[in-house]
Amino acid sequence: MRIVLLADNRKNELLINFCIAYKQLLKRHQLLSTLNLARLLEENVGLNVTGVPSDLVGGLGQITQRVGYNEIDAVIHLRDTRQQSTEYNKYSRSLLDICDVNTIPYASNIATAEILILAIDRGDLDWRELVH
């Protein structure tokens, strides 16, 4: 599975702790994130994470395009709705919308992230392989 891992600045530590808890499961999958977060996850968790540019247009834009081409199987995006700018909301909303259009699971908080990662582990999303 190709899994996107994203977190707003205030949620970075929460995502790192989540990845530590599920490291054994996550390391069996292809992981994608922004460059800064990819570096944090590699340094703090020891996961191999492919990074894309960290700016709004580059990072979220590239990830959104990959979702649009069905190159991504799941998105975990721990959001902090209190700090988002209008421009960030636009790109974040585009990512959510394209996930909905392509039937790609999107977890926006720690509870749904845990449900999603456990579903992946059980094989509930193996049907995504047919899309590729």
C-alpha cells in the first residue's frame, strides 16, 4: 500500500508517536510525506519515507495529483483546524475532495488514523491493488 503521512505543525509530535506505535506495520508499506515531515519520521521513528516539497503548492499539490491518478491508497493527515490559513484550507480541502472522488480513505485525526491503519493490517483495503 502507498500511504501518505501528513500533519499540521501542532500535530507533528502526535504523528511521530503514532508512527512509533505502528512502526512494524508501516514499514511494510510505501510511505510518502512532505520533505520536512519525512525527515522527522526518518530521524525519530526510523521509517523510510519518500519526501515531496514542503511548500503548499509543491507538497500538497503533488500529493493531490498522485491521489487523482490513483497512485495513493490511503491518506493520514492529522489536521489542526485552528491554525489553517485560507490558502492552506484550499489545498487541504482539495486533497480531501480528490480522496472522496477516488474512494481513497482519508483519516484526519488520530482516532480515524488508528482505525485506518488497523484496517490496512487486516487486509480490508487489499481491493486497492486492483486499481493499480
